[in-house]
Amino acid sequence: MKLIIIIPDGMCDLRYDELGNLSPAEYAGTPGMDKMIREGQIGLMQTMREGLPLGSLVGIMGILGYDPTVHVPRGRSIFEAYTLGVPMQPKDLVARCNIVQVSPSGILEDFTSGQISNEEAEAYLETIKTPPHIEIHHDNSYRNVLIYRECPIDDHILILAEPHEHMGIHVDEILPRFNGGMYEPLVDLMLESRHNGLMLWPWGAGRIHDFPSMPYKSLTVTGLSFLYGMATLLGGKAIIPEGATGFRGSNLNNKLKTALAGLDDVDVCLIHCNAPDEEAHVHNVVGKAEAISEIDSQIIAPLFDYIQTYPEPCRVVVLADHYTVCATGKHLPDVVPYVIYGSGLEPNHNLTSYSETGIIAANPTTIVSHHFTPSQLNS
């Protein structure tokens, strides 16, 4: 059995008056996903875990078959550092480090700095002076990796605010804290980096460790360094195709082409599309709906047609890794609806189009994320 997993990151959402009391996915034009609904099965999945961060790290590790409560590191930054080729030692603290936009009065306005270009980001980073034990490595756009060499603290009690969860808050309220006080090495770096409306923002810190390898062959197609690093460190193959950015305008056609070119050689192919999550974090309801439509027309619909003639048993699942709510810009811990179509499956519902509310109301079976992929491959 081949399993193709399409993850429109953060696709699940609430309903909004400006969309005619529809969610972005319900409002979007999704003929491909609707066809999957009519001919496939629906279900619910618990992707988030109590006590763990709400986000793709927990969601996608679970979808790949790893129990998040056992295997999820404290931050996804180790995966990004691996992708960038940055050497890491067990005592090094590794953090994501956004370039954020801050108002003159100190309000965190945009966790992406307007999806800053690589050229602008690199020019800004050249102005930053770091102490000898701290390194900043640029990744893409606003994304960077911070390495604190030989960091002496217990990072389990280091509190770093996730910038995408705190837009609209004064930075003084959410600076790094440790043992009840400010953690000066990072706070000083952040405050000294603030100029021309930009500022460094470390978060999602962790340390490198070993992971058990996947018991199946996998290919992950993505525009994000963290997911590339995760997939490869877990023993799979990953590709960031040319033109894949993690934003709207990413080359989705090339993602699909890359996935299909490698499908014969793997058991699981994961296609990750990040734009819905990015649009939701900046409260862009219409932009999120348009991003979902683009994923449907450029990946889901053509993939549905492709597998009709695929010579091996194959299933395709469309599954958001978590909710991202446009109204707040934040993630939710709710179970996520999914649709699966393919070999051996008959409809288990009477829905005719994709709807979070409709799938939940149908009350299908709920599965825990790390049980899903093994169950499909063994069915």
C-alpha cells in the first residue's frame, strides 16, 4: 500500500461572517477535495498532546508515526540547524530565531516582518553583533537558527514566547525568562538587535539527540527547513523543490511533480504546504481561503486523477496538522478532521463537500496521530 499524505498546514479553522459564515476551507474552491469527500472516508485525528507545544512539530511527528509524548524534542530548531549543516553538540542550546517587526512603542506587530526578503534579512543580520558563544545562521526570509554554544542552564525552565502566538503584545511582557527573572544573555541580544523596526526573537529551543528510524521508506516534499531536517533525521528522504517557499506563491506544481517522481521508491509520501498557516497567523481570512484553493487546484485535484491509473494500491489523505485560527492567529488543540480516498475504501458518510463542521457532526472514529500511518500501511 502506498500512502500519500497532503498536509495543508493549519487549514482547519472556525467560521467567519466575512466568508458568509463559512470556514476558509468551506469558502475556498476545492473540487479536488470535495471529490475525495464524496468517494472516500472521513475521520478525526488527535494531533496535539496536552503539555506539548501546539504546532507542526508535534502534529507532523505524530503523523509520521512517532508518539509525540516520547519522541518530540523541546524545539524544532535542531531540525533546521541540521538542514543548514550547522554542527551541534549535546550541550549546545539551539533555537529558532525570527526577525520580527516591532512598533516604535514596542508592540510585536509581525512575526515575519512582512515576510522579509532574503536580501533584506541578510543585510539586517550583518548589523547584529553577537557574543562569542552565540551564533545566528540565516535560513529563509524571517527564519534563522540561533546556537548558544555550551549553554549552562536547564532549558526545561527557560521560557521563550512563540512570536506568532503573541502579536499585539508589548515585547517587555514576553522577553525570555529563567528561574523567575529575565534571562539576560538572550534578552540583551534581543534588545540590542532592535533597530529600524526589526528585532531578533529566539524561541522553540532544544538540544540535539537521537531518534529511532522510521520502519518504512518515506519521502517528504516541503518548503521548510525544519521539516526537511526532521524527515531526514528520522531516516527518511526529503526534498525542498526549486521554488518552494512556505508562503503563498510557492511552486506547488513543482512540489507535486517532485512527489510523483519519487513515489515508486517509497511507502509514504508526505507533501507539506505551509501557506494556510502563514495566512492565518496574520489574520488574513481571505488569503487563507485562497491558499487552500491553490493547494486544491495544483496538488489535490491532479493527484486524485493521477492515482486512478497508478499500478499499485494507493491511498491519499488530506489532513491538517492542527487548527490555526484567523481570528486570533493562534493554534488550537482540537482534533482535526481528515478525508482519505483510495484502495479498499468506501464512503462512511453522506457528505458531498469538505467541511470541518460537517465532518465533526458526522461523528467518525477518532484516531491518535501516531497510530494512523502504521494502520494505513498495514491495512
